[in-house]
Amino acid sequence: MKALIYKSTGSWYVAKTNDGKAFNARIKGVLKIDGITSTNPIAVGDVVEMELENETENTATITSIAERKNYVARVSPHNKHQHHIVASNLDQSILFATLKDPKTSQGFIDRFLVACEMYHVPAIIVFNKADIYKKKELEKFELLKSIYESIGYKVVLTSIIENKGVDEIKTLLKNKTTLLSGHSGVGKSTFINIIFPELDLKILEVSEWSGKGMHSTTFAEMFDLPFGGKIIDTPGIRELGLDDITKQELSGYFPEMKKLVNDCQFNNCVHFNEPGCAVKAAVNKGSISEERYISYLTIMETMKENHWS
């Protein structure tokens, strides 16, 4: 029977069938997935086939996994040469960010967007905590909004604690499977608790639930939205792996640079100090933001480390 993976504890999974029935499921033997080297063979969001182990209990054996339309991975905390797949089969991602208490750096936002481009997952940026923003933060928000919307990203300003902008986020989530991410303290869990007040304790105890010996940042869990759609909550997604790309490929994940790469004098241009670089010319003209270009250079410098924080 076909089912969808909602939760993983390492060796056991929670899987739901189309009629909403939940099963504890596990793999027997080795389940190979062509072309993907990951520490976890099955991820939240995967569609699987499984067989009942016992007619009287809700336990099942996973026998196969359907091809993924996309997935998001991070570097394994145990082996930097391997992936840990965070979630699969996503329609979009939402990054919760803040400009104060705590401040989310633009570098972090840009790295997250690169990872989403790399994994073919459309991204939305939600700036939360508008209730504590003064003139300086509001001006910064307008600058960032203009930068990101000009290159195709949706940007939303919210105060989740005051319920401002929450309906707009719900509209964006409706009937889609969405990855939720962001540093701790930016309001992601508060938002989830507004939608699912009954989950409050679960969210607080999420790292305990994930089991001893398991890195809490690898834990992901999917929830059915009451108004249609699904969200996947992902602690620790800050270490999304960028080790699958070369320095020559990086600009292809900056939409505003991707449009110009064929205009550079050299086809292997990395837009650093080469002559005839169309990207650098665009930065000098102001058609590519200097802040985004700085993020690009910073990612280039750290790529050899195979991860970022």
C-alpha cells in the first residue's frame, strides 16, 4: 500500500496512507536509491510502498520508495562527505528571518536561497517581529524587499505575535507542501503553534522525541494544515549542503547573475577579478545589489569547507 512519510526517528518512520491512517514503519534489509549518497535512505515527504507486518498492529515494512521530484539535503553531522536528506517532494520553502532580536544576516538569507535554487525549491522570505522594528529596521526591510522581489522572490512582513501577516502566510501555504526554516528565536515555532495550538508541547520536546544518539538538527516533521496543504518543520537547516556545486556553477544559483553569465568575456568566469565580467559591470551599475555580490563572494570563499553555518 502507498503511504507518505511524516516523521523519522532514525530506524522507525511514521507513515500515513491516503485515508489518513498512521503506521509505524521500518525498512528491512537495504533500500538502495540510485544516484543519492545519503545517511538516511528515507526522508519526511517521501512516498513509499509498504506491507503490513501484523494485521492487529499498526506496523509495516517499507518495500520501495517513489522517485522524488526534489529534495533538500544538508551535510551529515557524522560524515562531511555524505548528505542527510532533510525533506523531499516540496512545493516551496519559507525562511523566517528577523531584523532585530535576533538579527538574521543577509549572508545567511542568501545562502539559504542558493540552496533552494540548487534543489529546485521556490523560496519565500518572511520577515517577522515587525512590532519591535523602529525606523532603521523598517528602512532596512524596504531595501531588502526591493532587492529580493526584483529577482523574483516573494517577501512578507509580519508580526506573528500580533497576528499581523499571518493570514497572508496561510494563503501562501494553502494546498502546498512547504518547508519551514529559520534560526531559533525568529518566530517559526510561534507561527506553528498559532495554527496548531495543541502541538505546543510537541514542538518544545522535539529534540527529546528524536531519540538518544540522534543529532537533533536532523529531525524533521510534517503536519497536515487544517485549511489544506502540509508544512514540514526543520530545525537546524542552517547547515544545508552546498558541496555539490563548483565555484563555476555558483552564479547559476543567483537568478540575477544567471541571466548575465553568457555575456562575460570568458566562459569560465567566476566574477571575481576577470576582465570583461558582465556580473561585475552590473554590480558597478547598480543593477545587481552590492550586498548580494558580497554574499556571492563570501560563499565562494567558504565553499571549500563543504558546509556553512
